[in-house]
Amino acid sequence: MNPRHIARCAQIAMILEVSATPKPGNVDRDHDFPDVTYGHFLVSAIGVGPVFERAAMSNDKVGSLIKEAVEESTKWNGGRNTHFGTFLLVMPLIMAAGRGDVCAVNEIMQKTTAEDAIEFYKAFKCVDVCLGSVDDLSVDDATSTNEIGRRGLTLYDIMQISAERDGIAQEWVRDFSRTFAGARMLAEKVKEMSTNDAIVYTYLTLLAEQPDALVQKKFGSSVAKEVSRKASTVLKEQSIDAVRRFDDELIRKRINPGTTADIIAASLFVHLLEEHDEIA
Amino acid sequence: MNPRHIARCAQIAMILEVSATPKPGNVDRDHDFPDVTYGHFLVSAIGVGPVFERAAMSNDKVGSLIKEAVEESTKWNGGRNTHFGTFLLVMPLIMAAGRGDVCAVNEIMQKTTAEDAIEFYKAFKCVDVCLGSVDDLSVDDATSTNEIGRRGLTLYDIMQISAERDGIAQEWVRDFSRTFAGARMLAEKVKEMSTNDAIVYTYLTLLAEQPDALVQKKFGSSVAKEVSRKASTVLKEQSIDAVRRFDDELIRKRINPGTTADIIAASLFVHLLEEHDEIA
């Protein structure tokens, strides 16, 4: 598949994800956060195009490609963290798509190196990411990268260590199972509703199925579980007003299920790769 | 300037233009038309990236570059006309920027050929454009392209013939004066308001200054003048509620000042070329 086509599918996935509304708790076309706006997400998605194109032609160096995407994104959006989690998910998927089969993403992850891990750690320094430390390796600690080299940890190893409490890392070590499930859900839903609504309801379904990892880190496990329980209730009501009320509540409490939004962006990318006609 | 940087500035200009709200009468992040949605504009802006990059490296063939942009845009948005007028404006500007000076756009236009005119006519066939015929040359008539060749008319000649009733053609033959004025206005306004509001008020100012050519073609001269008079009144009120009421009225009457929106997109491009930090 053409690298430019793959890159544009990934960019459109990011644009459609952030535009879909109401997407409870997150930035969307009608909701800015005080420090990060809808516009910052849009310019980031446009800005990273050339890095995505290079990724679609690359067999390795996923760590430095993630770092380059973060650098490019922050160059255009004034240093905000808009897509860190999304880049972690879509970058190996873009590389797998470039090799001819997005489903073979596991091959990309398995062959990561310690250099990938070190480059990934450097990417943290560009933005304020809520991920915390990996075991005794702190992202704030300059000696961490030396420690990674010394212990020969690959980026995949880092993801394995983090998988228990990080929803993105979990995707890496579980073959992107939620990402692909989201893609299948989107493909079904767009047959009976608008793309916007298909994104909103797929997002709610993923959120109902599993507590959001970012919410868990910021607010603790019981709040994350309660958010998922409410997502489940809202889904049963099948009313856009109920979705809006849920959105208002999360926005008021500043609870943003950002990991679920990242996974939806990756699901959209997989979905768009297969059918890009009439996607808006 | 780097062709990739130039292309992304043009894409971001298109994305910011369509996202700005309320932009009276036009598609924005809160308003879809029945047949063309906000999403169709977004995917078109992402889709044309590679054509813009080629344009930023090209010294000639503006006609076929416009045709390629229309083809690429419609491939991604299901055949809608989202950006025909915008492409006519930004393409020579992108080429001039690629040569080092966006203000020297006149050089690009002056050296267009009959082949450019023929390619431009072919672009019409991709989408439903409200432009009408140029003198005795009809865009619906297959013999028009032969006639252009026979008479040796360049694309610039076509624009000169059309300038009296077409606002885009007028920009071509008047050195993009409204586009550059809009860029200067944006640069001033972003110092004191959000980018969104700067776009909205620059749009209203351009609309107040000159009746919109698309409105004139669709609804006649007196309606176009009345819309401009109202834009002027709304500007004096300096109230976002007044802008919203004006938007509601135009949307209800399906009056869309599309030429003014196209010029704003081109103004944003010129503005972004110079300062792309903190643009969202």
C-alpha cells in the first residue's frame, strides 16, 4: 500500500477522532480544555504527516519515529501533549501497513531494540505525559536511558513491564486486540449511523468494557470503574441526550478518558485503511 | 522554504478556515449542509497534501495541479465540491512560496499557458461548480477546450474574462489584493483574540467590504449587497450573539458566501507561512 495513502489514513483517523462529538470527557469539536484546544489537535494531526510517511516506508526504528512524531506535533501545537498515546499506537500499525499487512503489527513490536526504548524515553522530555515511572526507571531521570542500555531492555520489554497499569502498553503486548475490536465495531456501526455517531458509540463501548487507564492513573481505580459503569448505563439508554449529560459531568469533573480516545484513533486508522470512501 | 512546510501551512489554513465558527452562512464545525458536511472538508484538506507538496516544488503547470487537487479532494470526500475555489487561490500562492516569495504570485499567473486553461476546464468535470460559462466558452461543452487551444487563451486570459463577475478570478488579475489584505488583518487580530474569532471577524470584514461573488451568482446582485450590508451592521454591534443570529438567518435561507470563505482560506495560508507558532 502507498505510504502516502497510509499516512493520510492515519491523519484522517486522528482528525475524525478529535472531531467526533459528544465524546464524554475529552476534547472534541465543541470542547476545549483550558490548556489544550481542539485546534491544537488539528494542527498536530496535519503536522505529523511527513513522519507518518517515513514510518510507512520503515521496517525498524519505531522508537525514534515516535520521538520524531512528538517533536513534529509539538512544533506545530506550541508544545502541547495532544497525541502521545495515539502515536504509540498508530506508529507500529503504520509500519505494519507499509509492509503490507496491518494485522502483522506483532512483528514490528517483537523486533524493537534498546535503542527504541531509549528514543521513546527521550520523547517524554518533549511533552507532559501522565505515564509515571516504569519499575525503577523514571522518565524524569537522566540515568534511566543508561540503565536501559545496561540492562538491554527493548521497547517491547518496557511495554511488558508497563502493561498492567497502562492501557497503551497493554495493546502492545496483547496484539492490539482492543484496537482491532474497535475497528470491527466501527465497520459495523457506519452501516447504520453517521461516522460521528459510530465513533461516539464505539468509544462508549470500549470505555464500558474496560476502565480507562489514564483516568485510573489520575483519579484512582474506583473512579475509573465508576466512569465505565456509567458509560455502560448510557449505552443502554440509547439516547444522545444521555451521552451529552455524561459528557457534561466528566468535563465538569475534568475526568478525561484519554487512553480510550487514543485506542479509538488507532481503531479508526485500521478501519480507514480498508474503506476510505465516504468516511466523513 | 521547505515544500512540506508550505504544504502543511496550506492544509492547516483550510482546516482552520472550515473549523472557525460561527462563520455566517457557511459550513463550519457546527454546521453541515445537507449534501456537504464539515467532515468532507476535513478529509479533503488532508487528502490534497501530496499535490500541495508537488506544487511547492513546481514552477509551472498550475492548471494541471489545480485539476490534480480537485481529483484528490473528491477521491477522499466522495465527489463533493469542498475546495474548488480555494484550490484556485492557494495553488499559485503555494508555487510562489516554493520559489521563495509568496508575494511574487503574479509571476506564476502571468506565465500560464493554454494547456493550463485546458487542464483547468477539465477540473470542472470532477465537481459541481457554480461558475457558469466564460464568454462563449461553456464548461459543459466538450468543444470549449478545442476552442481555447485554437484561440490560444491562457488560464490568466480566462481569469481576465471572468474577473468582472467572479471573485476568485478577480484575485488572480488584481494581485491577490483581498487575500493579502485578509492576511494582514488576521495578523493584527490574533494579537487580541483567539484564532477562531480572528477568522470570524476577518471573514465578516471582507464580506462587508464587497458582495460575495457566489451569493451574487446564486441569488442576484441585490441579495449579495444586502448580505454585505448586514455583515457591516453585525461588525458594528461587536457581539458574538449578533454574529450567531446573522449565521442562523443565512443558514435558514441557504445563502452561503463561499467566495469570501475561499479568500479567507488563502489569507490564512499567507498568514501561517509567516508565523505558524501558536496558530490553533
